[in-house]
Amino acid sequence: MRPIGLELADIFRQAGPTYRQDHADALSSGQRRVMRAIETCRTAALGGHVEQCDGCGYQRISFNSCRNRHCPKCQSLVRAQWLQDRKAELLPVEYFHVVFTMPQELAAIAYQNRAVVYDILFRATAETLRTIAADSRHLGAQIGFIAILHTWGQNLMHHPHLHCVVPGGGLSPDGQRWIACRPGFFLPVRVLSRLFRRLFLELLRQAFERQELHFFNTLATLEDPGAFARYLAPVAQAEWVVYAKPPFGGPEHVLEYLGRYTHRVAIANSRLLEFADGTVTFKWKDYRHESRNKVMALDAQEFIRRFLLHVLPSGFQRIRHYGLLANCHSQAKLERCRELLQAPALEIPAIPEELTDYQDRYERLTGVSLRNCPHCGYGQMVCIETLLPAKLARAPPPSAP
């Protein structure tokens, strides 16, 4: 049984100091910031407030969150806000989920050149989808889609891939017709795979020629152009993994589906089973063996190392919009799509600007109240004291019987 309250932060607080000491030369400043953020999240170090129920008088201490995008406890509000913003973009059509994965040989290059190669992954994926969709032999339309970067597999190893959520159709070249996909079929994955491979390798070679790629340790020999070319040769002949999942229904299901992929971190606290004797045990799915549920045990140092593989470069945008959904002209394009589909525009109620409080915004976005008293169930929790960072609060009085 999973211990109540076991969190990633517990592992970082106990094993993090030793890891920082043993890997002082290898840790980046970004990885150090993520470790500190997770360790201090919702602790006295960040400050907080004392709340009291206006009904039964029950008190609790709520510490502030770190708001780091790699922290498993800090994604709820930003995910809810992002999904709320996407409601206005939904179209009454079938949707598809297309996944693009780079070979493991290139994933090794990507880890040493994350910003450059992850950006190449986005660019090659976007150009592949737009090119094949625009081809009259396939769809012959301008499409729109959202691409979401994940860099991990279920075992926390480095596995960069893009999840793309795509409406099943697009605008004709002259903008006068909506062209729908065949029911249950988006675009041929073999054609997508071949073009994706060519575009990705072209962009990677261009980055190499511009000396944007750097190699270390076991890849240091790739600094030589001949060695780099030989390294890519077998990759250029291999079949790359691109697959389109079966359509998951219309717009009423899209946001729920998107919520599984956006603002996700490498591992959720709910997957942690045990942390004892320096070993972390967690649940994972083995997709190579029929998605079987399995349990993995890792030394805490190795667990932390794997988690830190997925710290993104500072400022790197891991969710991007393309085509009809590109921010620069999405409103006009989507209005035209709805006009052709004879679908009314969705009216999304705006959240008043005065709702700056986290709990108020979360309730407005999700319908779930964070203010309900967990003790009596009918009172509302009200802030009675603000706690400055690193200031420990007095112990709350015993709860009412």
C-alpha cells in the first residue's frame, strides 16, 4: 500500500543534499533550482497563512507553493487555466492524437543539446503535419494542432516525443470550404514517418554545420564531421516511430483528453509506492509488453538522476500551437471554420480580474472549492494570519470533537 503523503519532495529533501554533493560538477543551475523549488514547496520556507473555519473553528496551516513547472504539486491551477483558454478553440469535429518520437541515438544528442534539438523536434513535426495535410493526395487542407513535448518514458529514462492533438480536417486553400478527414482516419503514418525523418535530419545537419551542437563524454567524437555523418547513417535508414491513435471523440472529450498530457511532470506523486532504505519504489507501465502495470525499484540517487534528465532549459516553451491554432491569427481562422461548419461560437465566461486569489480562481475554473472545511464539511476556511517565509507558525489548537 502506498504510504499516505509520500511525495517527490520527501525523496528530494532526504536524498537531495547527498546527490548535490556527489554531483556538484554535473548539475546545471536549472536542475539545482528545480531541486530547491520542490524541496521547499508548501513548507514554511516559502511562507503561507493560517486558516480557520467560520463554522466550527477548525484551523489549518497552508504554505505557499513553489509554482515551478517541474513540481508535481504545482500544476493544477495553471492546467485548469490553460484548458479553460482552449475551450474557445474547440470545433465540432472528430479529433486525433498523433505522436512523433525520435530514435534513441538522437535522444542522446538531444540531451546534450536540449534547446536546439527539442526545437528541431517541434519544427520537423509541424512541417510534416502541415505538408502532408496540404497535399491534395491526402487531405488538401490547412490544419491546426497543438504539440506538447514530453521527454520521459514511464521508467523515467530520456525519451523525447511530441503529442499532437489535431482536429480532423481543415480549411481549403482558398478558405471557402471545410475539408473533413475520412471518418476514423487522419493521415497515413508511413508517409508522415518518412517525411518527419527527412526533415528532422536535415535540420539536425544544418544545426551541426552552424556549430550549434556540442558533444561531450561518449559522444565527444561526433565533433568530427565524418564521425557525425557515420553516426547518422543508420538512423537515416531506420523506420521512425510516428503513430496516430484512434480518434477519441468530438470536442466534448478533447479537454479531458488534453488534461492527461498538458502540464504533466516526469512522475506524479500518485505513482510513488515506497521510499525506504535509500530505495524508491514506483509504479510504471511497460508499453513494450502490452502496457502491463509493473513496479520498479531504484536507488534514490539514480531516481533523482532520472528525474533531473527532464528539467527543461529555462524559458523553453513545451506547448506550442500551429496552423489554424497559431496565436497570431487563430481567432479569425477559427471564426471562419465555425462559419463553414455552421457551428455557433462558444461563449466562455471570463474570470473577473479581481479574482487574484488562488482558491477563488481554482473554484471558478474547476467548480471545486478549496475553502470547504475538511472537518465539519459546511463551514468555510478564512485566512486569519499571514506567515512570512521561513517563519514557523504556532501550533493550531486541537480540532473540535
